Amino acid sequence: MIRCLARMAAPHRLAFAALCCERLFPNYVAFAKKEGWGQVAVLRRCLDSLWEWICGQPKTRKEYEKVLRDCDEQIPDTEDFGSILASAALDASAAVYATLEACDTADDEKVADVAEAAVETICMFLQHRDNLDYSVPADRRRILADPLMLRELAIQEEQLERLPRIVKLDPEAGRRLREAYRDAAVLGPTIQSSGHRANRNE
């Protein structure tokens, strides 16, 4: 993936990461609703600021640092919560933070980490739901073959192919991208309706 990202223009790389963030965001909303922790509106503003940056409206240094601080404050400590949603919310908020950092550093690895966060969200959920262990070869094969995982990998591949074809990433192009993947949330309603706890015996 790093090689593929390296061939893309910086705004397109960041848009790929931002789309991953958008698709992770509903998991944070579900977490905040269930646990009563986290400010959804604040993380949403951070993500909106990210799109503004990508689409040609960069922030001043002071504005950028404030957005970064605001985002950091929304990242949960999973040890404080018993719900599997906490792990998904950590991935969602940390992905926004990493993408914001990538705006400043142009670090391809941070963008790749964001994509990996989406995969990790599914991996953790499947291990929990199906009582699997990714380190066990047979379980790993089941995880990688699960429809949720295959769907996520296919969406990422599609985005990597689609983005370079966009000549100019302006606000309208950003809006169309977000709309195109509005129903492609990582896990979607699956995790919201699961009701799982971190300990299945609780």
C-alpha cells in the first residue's frame, strides 16, 4: 500500500485517509451513545476541518494545533470501558488524529496506518464476536475470509483506484466522495446492534 500511496498526489493520499476516517466515524458515535463519553460534535468538527485542508483551505498553525488538541481529547482509553465499542472508537478517533498529523508531515506511513485502523477494527470485532485468535492460523484464515473483512479490503482498493482519477480535489469533489461512501461505514450497524461486552462471560 505504501508504494501505491507514494504514487498519489498529497491531497489524494489525505482524501483516502479521510474517507477511512469517515467510515470509522459511526463507530465513535455508537460508542459515545452507549458509554456517555466523548464529544461527537467535536470529533466531527475535526474531521470537517480535515476535509477543508484537503480541499484547498489550509489552517493557520494556531488553528491546526487547536484542531489537533481537540481531536486528542476525544481519544478514549480502552481500559476505562468494558464495551468492544471502545476499541472501535479508539481506532476512529486515532485515525482522525493520524490524518491530521499527515496533513502537516506528508507521511505516507500515517496514511497507511489509518487504512490499517479500519482493518484492525474489523479484526478485533471478529475475534470478539466469534471467539477467535488472530495469532492462530486457522482463526486468521477465518478472519481474513469473513465478508466484513473482504468488503473493507474491496472498498479500500476501490478508493485507491478512484482517487487518482479526480483532477482537482475541491470542496465539491470532497462532498461527492463523502456521499459516495456514506453507506460504507466500517462495521456499519453490525457493531451498534451487537451489544457485546469486552468479556463474553459478563
